[in-house]
Amino acid sequence: MTAPASPWPCERAYASCELCPRRCHVARLGGAAGVCGMSAQLRVARAALHFWEEPPISGAAGSGAIFFSGCPLRCVFCQNHEISSEGFGAAVSTERLAEMMLELQGQGALNVNLVTPLHFAPHVRRAVELAHAAGLTLPVVCNTSGYERAEVVRALGEVVDVWLPDFKYADSGLASALSGAPDYPDVAAQALAAMVGSVRERGGRAVAPDGAMTRGVIVRHLVLPGHVQDSCAVLDRVWQIAGNQVDLSIMNQYTPNDVCRSAGGPLSHGVSEEEYEIVLCHADDLGFERLWWQEGGTVSESFVPRFDATGVAGPELRGPGPDKGV
């Protein structure tokens, strides 16, 4: 059994980086950090079962979540700032990443859930290819901020089964103020269209008898306090792009971090029940047939795992087609 040769040489992808919409052209291959905060050295912060995703992703067994260090966005309300902007994580090889996937499969994970991985897209594609060749049979989930180049999405289409993107903003001014990305709405729209197209080309949405999603797209939207109108506009745009080709997850779990609390204003507190209900009703009015929502208090940190390098250290994959990459 031989792993396929990678069609995406790391040397080309990281030499003058254009992997994310920032297109910073940083020579990550030489050790410099791009806008994402990462060089070409693959870094992972946690690899463990995760039970707080949507039911088709976590089920009862848990999702095999692998959290990557770095992020192209700089959201002021980020809950994962230890890994997104502060650089927490350990350096790993492509072979170690592939072995993590097999270890999670051995732990009974429902899927392999790659969280914010696409600034390492060439590594990720190669690791999935290696893991498949060594016996990985689980669906692969790509959990993303939605701020992705459509070209990169299409390049991962053969190895990603389930896309789990955010769609954060419809208004470019809000996207600029809160994430430093005024182009977010259009970029996320193009990325979502590419995800939907990729799933359609592979046969469309599919679920197992137990309800676990094996192929499809779940679009997430986090309702932000004081910005209900933008949330409704986001749902309008998702409906225009995909309609019921996607599942929709509307989240009320916004939790102000220390920066937002100290700044005051709408983002210093959680989402009200009234705000959340307005957005849910709008989704229903649009006609979304598969809608996920959250019950209970709107401010909770229980959804954020401990970033302590659980599951990161360990043996590398030993088997077909070793490829140390970069």
C-alpha cells in the first residue's frame, strides 16, 4: 500500500505565502511568521475527543478534534486566543499529524475534526493522505473561520468530507472593526460556495444511520450582542448562496473575553434571549430545514477546551510513503 504523492509542494506554497485571503507573501518556508502568526513549521495545540460540536459532528462518541496554532483573523472577541494569536502549540511533523488522526480513530472518535487548519493546508492534505493509506476510515471535518480562499478550499476538496465554516459577518465595516478583515463577507461567501460545490461533486450531503454526518456542510453563525441586524443579514446571504444544501447552526455562546469586558459596550456582555430568538425566527422564516440551536445560558466558557498540548506528543506514522515535508 502506497500513499499518493502530494500534488502541492510545500516549497511552493510557503515560499511566498498566499494560502489565506491576506496573501501576505511572507517567506514562511524560511522561518518567518505570516499574518497567521505561523511559519511553515506545523504546530498543534491539542488532539483529543471533543463533545461540544453540533450533534451530527460530536454525537455521543465525541469528535476527534485537532486544534492548530495560528489564525489569519484577529477577532477582538476570540475565545481561543492562546492558540490563535499567542502561539501556543507544539511543533509536529506531517507524519505525527497523520498518526494523531489514527490515534483518535482508535479512541472511538466519530470523525477527525481539523480546527482552523488551512494556513497549513499543504501539510493537512498530505497528512490526511498518509492517514488514509495507513487505515483511516473516519470522515474528515474541516472546522474553519470561513475566511478562506476558494482556491484552497477546492484544493482540499478531495480529502475533506464535512465542512464546518463560520459565517461571521455580512457587513464589511463590522468585519473590519471586529476582525480586521473588511473583505470577510465576500471572501466567506466565495469560500462557502466552493465548499457546497465540493460536497455536491462528491454526491451531496450524507449521514450515517445514527445521524452522524459523513459528508456535507454545516454553516455556523455566532450571534453577537447588539448586532442582530447583521446576524439576520448573514442568514440572508447564506440562504442566497446555498439554501437547504447546508445545515445551519446558530450559536448563543458568545462569551466576552477580558478585552471586551474592559472595553464596555455591547460586546462586554452576553446575547439576550430576545436577540437570539429574533435570529432563530429569521432562519425559520427563510426556510432553513436543518437548523441547530443552543439552549441554556448565553455566557459560558464550557465550550472552550483546555489548550494544554493533550494528545500532541507521540510517535510518528510509520508506514507507506514517508514524507517529512517541511
